[in-house]
Amino acid sequence: MRLTRFTDVALRVLMRLAVAEDGEPPTTREVAATMRVPYTHAAKTVARLQHLGLLDARRGRGGGLTLTSAGHTASIGSLVRELEGTGDVVECEGETPCPLRSACRLRGALRQAQEAFYATLDPITVDDLVTAPTGPLLLGIGRGPETG
């Protein structure tokens, strides 16, 4: 199974916000630059994550993005299910329906494998994803070379 670019960006945005340091929260533009994604794509992702209650976005001076407590503890499996939708892995009923669809065992096996994929991700939270070495790396991305 392959995640959509939207889900990939959403997970990376959440991970970046999970390690945000005290001080000014990053803006959507800053997060987009750090995660190397187009601003418009990041903005759509931020809007969806805000709608899901996983982050707060404030505009203007002193604004920025902050992860909510629900965002910190969000199950990756649940989040991927929400963002990817509940569709089948294969298209059996599409424009050219599969001739095996009435007696196919593959569709059920793939559905089972998809659920196993999600079940593996269910116990993992956003905070789990940013433990070392990932968290410190995320904090260093987008900064200039260290001096010292």
C-alpha cells in the first residue's frame, strides 16, 4: 500500500509541530519550507488537520501553528485511515469492472492486508514518531549551519 502525498505531508507537518520549541510557533510557510513541500499543499494540509482538531493555526503577529494535545496523542493508524479514506486497495468496480469480482478471493485478502497495515500503525502516536533520533533531526532541519 502506498500513502498519498497528502497523507505523507500531513504526517510530516504533525511531526514537525510535535518538536516545536518554546517561543514563536512556526508558520505554515516556514513548515512548508522546512518539510520541502509547496506552500499551497502545506496550507491545504494544515486546514484539514485543523479541522480534525490536531493543530491550532493563528494568523497575524504572534500567530503560527501549534499541535493540540489531541495532535500529540493521535493514533497514526486512525489518522492514516481518516486521510486515505476507506477505499479498497484495488479497483474492482471501476470503469472496466474486473470479470472476477463476483467470485474473487483476492479483494478480501487485500482488504485484510490493508487492515493489518492500519492495525500495525494504531498504537503509534505522533509523539512516538519524534523520539530520538527523529526529533533532534527535525529541530535541525531548515536552520543554518551550526556555529560554535
